[in-house]
Amino acid sequence: MMQDMHIEGGSLADYYLEAYNMTAQIHDDDVSGTEQYHSFFGRANNDINSGVSDAAEEDSAASSSSSHSSCTEWFKTSPLIRCPPLPPPVADTHGVELPPRYRICLLTEEYTDWIKALYSDGFLLRCTPWVAFSRAVPPGSSRRRLALRAFTELDAFHRYLVTSGLSYAIFDTEYMFERPGSAAAGGHLYWEDDGLATIGEEVEDEDAEVKRMIDGMDFPLVCHALSYDGFAPPPAEVQEAVAEFYPLRGPVFTYISQHLDTRPADHPDRQAPTEPNQVLMRHGCITKRGYEGRGLMTALNRFVALEARAREFRGLSVGTNSPTVMRSYFFDNEDEGEKRRNPMAAAGMRSFVFAHVEDLCKYSLKDIGVEAEDGKEGAEVYPLRGHNLQRQVWLIWCDLAPPALLLL
């Protein structure tokens, strides 16, 4: 059995060195040894965050520099660090293939904060139309504040999506943690622990504060796809919170539906679902920074469509301003090689764009006004007038039913 760990105010090198010395024992020890290992890293992280180890490290830098180097290398490569407990993978990927290090998992409520953080980054910290859709946000204002507001004010909305039983994520089983506490917990969001500037607080360097937010997302969830059943939309109070946060969202999509939707009014795809498991409503697919360009988002979108088909949904509705997301739902029917590689094609699915906004600043969208946030009666603001978004929007319908059923 391992002896108890007693480390008070040691340097970061001391923590790593102690962990290094524990490694051989943990590999051959019983469950209690592994629990001690996780407890050790939790205490280490607490001391590091409190500043104790930082001060000690400065005092002992000369004596510990060599051990710091070797132990840091161990910390980055140890299989104990790189393989934290992860949720179980889905039983059937429906032919969607990913490199072995990645697994597709059903989301559960415990991952809500991670999902909210990725959403806040993907939709608001990065340059997207959703910044302009929010209430009275002029060009050049703080996207950091907006992202923090979304994290809090859209909590119920994201919690509803995460617990829908229809939302999935990709986890990286070889994720390299940046902090010992993250390794102990299998991942952690540090926005509260790191004492980020509050929503109303002024900061001298917005970019530096945003970087702290990004660096604080030390978890192996690297891509997510959120969905809900169109027959069971979020409760009214949850939808009201979304409308309050994005007051331009409703008017813009109403305009698109009335003026740009190419489907006839009586088209079957425009009819509201009459029972569960008919129409899957997609809402958001974000890839974590550093994981772009690996095909994760395309694979996850296709998996969700195939999983919905397996559950006998007849269709999937999704809107996006990303050409990459848009392309993930399409394939060349004439290219036999592509059809063999794409399980959506092999399943006989078909997708089409039913509304295409070539430029959000065109049409009459820039003249859509919303009530000013200061609450003055009759006061309106026009968020799109001040933005040069030059972004396209695609609204897509994906037929999920087998071709024979679509003809009935």
C-alpha cells in the first residue's frame, strides 16, 4: 500500500516530483492507491491556485530546476494523466469513423458548464452574427462581457439541450491537461477559480482577459452538437430568456421565413410535428480551439443525423452561418467514392437548403429594430446597422426517412 501524502507549500516541481515517485506504486496498487493519486492532485491544484506553491517555487527554483524539467515531462506523457475517466462511448456510430483517440458520447447534465463555455466561445468570443443579434451591442463593445452574460443567462436553455437525450459530444481520450487539478477531475472549467473579471468590470486588456477564459477551459470535451425534439421545445420561460438575450434572433428568422423560404406554405417539411420523434431541431455545433480542421464537427453532425434516423425521426432542421457546417450535410450523388465514405449517402438521406441569406447586411434585415436596453418607452436600436458582418446564413432540411418511406 502507498504511504499517505503530506505536502505543504511545496513548489510545482515538488508536486510533480512526488507524483513521479508515486507512479510505479499506483500502477501496481489497488483502488485506494488510485484514489490517493487523485486526492494528491486535487490538493496540489488548491495550493497552486492559492499562490502557496508559487511563492515556494520562487524560493526553491535553484534546487528544484532539474527535477521540475523531468517531472513536467512525466506529467505531460504519463498515461495516468492522459486517460481520465470519460463517459461511455455510444454503442453504434452508424458507420461514422473517427481516429481511435476520439469517442462520441451522449451528453449528460454534469457537462453543462463545459458546454456553456464552448458555446460562449464559439458563438460570442469568435466573430459571428450572434454578437449582432444580442441586445444593443455596438461594434467594438466587449464580446467578453457578452460571453459571460450568455454563460449565466442562457444556463436553463443549455441545461435543457444537454439533458434532452439528443445531444452528443466528442471527447479526446489523449487530451493533454494543462493543470494538475484538471487531471485529477478528468477536466475542469476555471472561470470561477481563476477570478475572471466580472461582467460589469472594466479591464485594461480585453484580449488578455479573453485568453484567460480560453486557457481556463482545460477539459477533454472537444466538439459538441446540441439538439432537441421539435415536439418538445424548451419551456416558455426558457425561450423568453433566449429572446431577451438575442432580441434580434426572432425578427430575423421571421423575416427569413416570410421572404426567403423557398418551400410552399403547405410543404410537409414546414408542418409542425404532431408527436415525438418526428423532427429533430439542431442548435449549435462548436469545435474547441486547437481541434479545428480534424473533421470532428462533420463526423458529429453526420452521426447525430444517422442516430435520429435510427430513432425514426423523419427530418432534421438546422441553421448555420458556417460553410463547413453547411457542407457537412451534403454529398455528391454522382461521386460513388464519396457516397461509400459518407454514411449519410449510404443511408439514402438527402438534404437541401430551403433559405439562403447571402449577406446579413442586405435585404431589410438592417432595418429591424429592437427595444433599447435602457427601457425608454418607444426607444429602438438597430443592431445590424452598425455591423459589417458579410456573413451568409443557410437554413437546411435533411430528410432522414429511407427513400421508400419518403414516397408514401
